[in-house]
Amino acid sequence: GLSQLPGSWATFLALVLAGLVGVLDYATGDDLHVTAFYLVPICWAGWAAGRKAGVFLAMVCAVSFAVANSASAHTYAHPIILYWNALMLLALFVVAVYSVTATLTAYRSLAEAQALLREANEDLEEKVQRRTAALRSEIAERQRLEQVKVQAERLLERQEKLATLGTL
């Protein structure tokens, strides 16, 4: 799938997708907001190529947003509002990148822990089977020795009876 691509390819394709979202943002103008679509290439880059690539895409998308809005006919009450909006969008994008990459790190750690646990359980199961077999063997040997002891005691008892009869 797309998450299996090398990081550089994923970043490149995410940049292309971000460019397409930027064009869509420009084409829709102020009537239709598509800023949430910027999250797709940003999160994909963060997931497939890492946090640095995600933050890079976040910056590219924030600039793309600012360019699309400045190229549109929309006028702001103050020129700095466009930059403020782009900065706030960048902050949101960076939070999304950190959330995605933290989730991925936690997922990988969990998968690694599960693999270690599975291996430990297999080792433990093998150890239990070995010890159970040894215990069964020991129980069987003790039962055999108990039977030998009982037979020896009976034989001794008979010999004592014969010896007592022989002395009479």
C-alpha cells in the first residue's frame, strides 16, 4: 500500500497531493473551505516518512493556504490577518503531525511488546511441558518404588511367618 513506499517517495507524493489541495483551495475561494483536506498529505507524510516529513508538509500546506488566500479576491481588515491565519493553521497541522507520529510510535511499541510477550509465553509453555513431563516421570518412579517396597514388605512378612512356623 501507500504506507509501504520509501519515505522520500511518500514525501514527494504527499507534496503533489498538497499542491492539488492548494489548487483546489484557490479554485474554491472563500465560499468553500477545504483546509481540512490539507491534513491528508500532512498526516500521510508523518505516518509514512516520519515526524520531520510531516512537519515539512505542514509548513508547505500552511504556505499553500496563504498563497491561495492571497491570490484570491478576498480582502482582510488588516493585512496581517492572512499571516495570522496561516500561522494558526500551521500550529494545528503540527499538532496533527505530532499526534499521528506519537500514535504510530505507540502502535509500534505495542506490537513489539506483544511479540515479546508471545515469545515469552511460548518459552513458558515449553518450560511447563518439560517440567510437567519430568514431574510425571518422577511420580511414576515413586509409584514403582512404592510397589517394590510393598512387595518387599509382603515378602519379608511371609519369610517371617515361615521362619516362625519353621521354629515351631
